[in-house]
Amino acid sequence: LYVTANNIHRIEQVLSNAVFSNVSLIVVTDGERILGLGDQGAGGMGIPIGKISLYITASGLHPSSTLPIFLDVGTNNEQLLEDPLYIGIRQKRLTGDAYDRIVEEFVNGVRRKFPNALLQWEDIGKNNAFRLLERYRERILSFNDDIQGTGSVAAAVLLSAMKIKKQKLSDQRFVIFGQGQAGTGMARQIITGLIEEGLSQQEARDRVFGVDINGLLVEGMEVTEEQKHVLKSRAMVANWKLSNPDKISLLDTIKNAKATVLIGVTGQTGAFNEEVLLQMSKNTDLPVIMPMSNPTSKAEALPQDVLRVTKGNALVATGSPFKPVKVNGREQVISQSNNLYIFPGVGLGALVSGTPKITEHMFMAGSRALSDLVTEEELKTKQTLPAIEKIREVTAHVALAVAKEARDSGLGIRADDEKLLSMIKNAMWEPKYLPYRYVKPEMSF
């Protein structure tokens, strides 16, 4: 469905145009931040359609219970505005209060028309994504995959890496290069994991370092509300040895923080250069290095380069798909930290459990469940995620973990593990083409 700023006052009538009335999943975008493409206006509809296709494949939600929605509030893409064939609203994007009013009416309409549906925010611009997530997470069953899903699957990679290193998350020092939606989402999930290991909130935050285009985030810099979670005090860096105290570089941060985990979500090709990788190797025997930007052309480093510089010792996961790399005569599988491992299971688990909201601890439960599916044999080859071919099994396992966390936190249905698993499997539709044969009717004369 296309919901526009011009018909938002008739939102329930528009939603009534859905082909089926038993909608349990809605994926919505406003087309502002289409991955790798930017503002695509009404052309962004392909994103919720694609995401729902993945839901159906991985979680077995029935197609008739899903609804992709494009929320058209205009576009700032001049090429589209000048295109005579453009199907969206021909106006600049609404911002501020005008934008918020449209979203408010949309959410209220969804709550009235589909009160039990899960709403997934997708590819919302950076100025609105966190605001909408925080504003509505207590009011409607919802989450943002770009923020929470990305953070959750990265946390699963790290949990697997800890099994290989035989250490805990709390033994690590994390540097996240890039502090947009993905970077701050990862920071938030890592902090949640550290707190679950027994650290205080401040102790957890002290172990996570955020670096962006202006260097390490420190007091006195202009930052967003979400970036404050990793903002460092001037006192913390007062005794650091720095090449430029006014702009603390990625390399200086890695050196002084003694980073053992390096994550990149900047889209800066080659940002993890040889000097950076060598410093990571000096800091720890088994550095965790995750160039997460995609597509491949924007990766901070190529896996083969990471493994070459670190002499095969790095634990590598990427945001883009890569072929196995031959290291010391053996092929090493490069795990792709793909959100598909997480969001279908989180959505299915939330719907089955009946929880009114999705918490960070539910995402962390999903991360742990995902990591648990990596076999001992896979860990021996430094693989940090299960094979994508197991996605249905993965989704069921993640969904069960989410449903159990919902139950144990008092938000979900009170049922034992066996009952929850049965409910999850019953909710997973499998497309089957039933055999049929044509029986020629008898002719009567």
C-alpha cells in the first residue's frame, strides 16, 4: 500500500484496501535512506516488499498476513521530482512537526486497524530513525532492523568469536568506526551484552569507543542522543599519546584503547589499512575484525587482506558476501553478518509470544541463540555464524529464545519451552504444491 501525506487523514480507509484483513506483519519505509542508493522516493517500495519476501522465506509467515507499506512524505531527489513518470508526491520531503504528524496518524491508524500487528521500520533517514524507534517502541509492537537487527547479528558474531578466543565480551575493548544507525545500534547491543555479563552501565560504556568522521567521540563534540552512549570524557584520554589531540584518529584510538575488536560501518573503502590491522595484531593474538560496510566496493578491508596482514590470526566477519579465503593451505569461510539471521526470528518470536513490545534483552537472547547454532567444527575453522542454508532452523531457534525472554520478563505468554516451540513451528507456513490430476468427465449421450 502507498500511504501519502495527502491521504493520511483517511488512513483507516487506505489500510482497508489491504487484500487480506488478518495482517500480522507490516514493513514500512519512507524511502529516504535506501541502502547504497539514498533517497529513492516512492521507488523505495521495493525495500519492504523484499524484506517481507525474506520474512516469508525464513520465518514462514504466511504471505496473506503481511503488508508492505510506503509512507510517501515527498522526496529531495531532484532527478525524481523532474521525472514526468515519477509516481510519488512531487514535493520536498516533509520534516519536523509536519513529518511527525504524518507518522503519528499512520501509527494510530495501524493500531486501530491491525492492533496485533508487528510494525518494522525500514530504511528511515538518520534524523528520524532513532526518534521513531524510541517514540513508538512502547506504544506499538515495533523495531528498527537497521539499528537493532544489525546490532544483534553483530553481537552473535562476537559471542561466537569469544568461544574461539575462550574469553568473555567483558574482556574486550571495542572500537566501532562509523557512528550512524548501524554503528550506534551495534554499540547499544554490545553494551547490553556487557551488562548481562555483570558490568555496570558505565563500565560497559567505558569499553566501547565510537569513532566517526571527526575522530573519537569525546566531550565537547556535537553528538546525537544515541552517540552519547559511547561519548568519552576528556579525563579518560588525557594521558593518551596522540598525533592530533583535537581529532583523535582511528589508529590512535586503537593504540591507546588497546582495542581487541574493530568494527567498520563507514562505507570508506580501505579504511582498515595495513597500519590499522598491524596495530590490532599487536593488541591481541586473535583480533576480531569486522569490515561491515556494503556493497563490497565500500568494505573497510577485504578479508584476504585482513588475513594476510594478521598472518591468518584474525577472526573475520563482513557485511558483504565473500568467497572463502585460503589461509596457510586451508580454506577459511568468511561469515557474512547478515540481518536475515535475526529479524525473521525476532518478529516470529514476538508475534507468537504476544509481547506488547520488543526489548534489547530480547534481541540479545536472539544473538545468543544464533551463536549457539555454530557447531564446534565450524568454530574450529573460525566460522562465527551458521550456514545460511539452515535459515529456517535458525529462525525457529531465535524465535524460541525471543519468546522465552518475553515470557521470563513478564511480557509474553505463560507457556513452557516445549509449548512455545510447538506454537512457533505451527506458525511457520511451508509452501507446498499439492499434486493433482485431471479426471476427464464421463460423456453421456
